[in-house]
Amino acid sequence: METDQVRTADPPSLALERHYPVAPEKVWRAWTEPQALSRWFGPDGPQNVSLAELDVRVGGGTDFEFRHERFFDATVRDNHRRGWSGTFDKLGQFLRGELQS
């Protein structure tokens, strides 16, 4: 099972780190293929990803947009933490082949 390593500071900020027990190539595809990225990224699913255009070749570019709110205080930050943790949980499901089209 994947677990979060959380670091917080004052003023409120958030850093999450997650390790997945899968081949690096699977993680690469999940982050670099637009259709794959749109299937798992974001707490509420693909509707949060409004644009995912990725060209990961040397000299390529990436256009990626998703909805996100500012952190006004620690409570808001903690709510976002739960959302991002859910996103990374979905990435784990995607990498294990548990998310269907």
C-alpha cells in the first residue's frame, strides 16, 4: 500500500511524496500520456483536467491545466491534502490496472 510522507510549514504549505511498487515505465506512461493522465489526475476525476497536451521529447512542450484553489489557511490546505492523497490513490489504482475506461 502506498503511504504519504507529509511535510508542513508556517505559513501553510504542503508537500506530498509517494512511492509506487511498479515499473518506472508504468509511472512514466501515467504522467506523460494525455489520455492516461486525464483518467487518474485530480480529486474529482477527469473533469478537473481541462487540458493535457504533452510532448516529452527534447524540445517538446507541455500544456496542462486543472482547477485548484489557493491555500488561505491550514484547514484549506488540509482539505487539499485529502484531495491530493485521493489523486495519488487513483494513480496507484491506474498503475495496478484497476481503473477502467
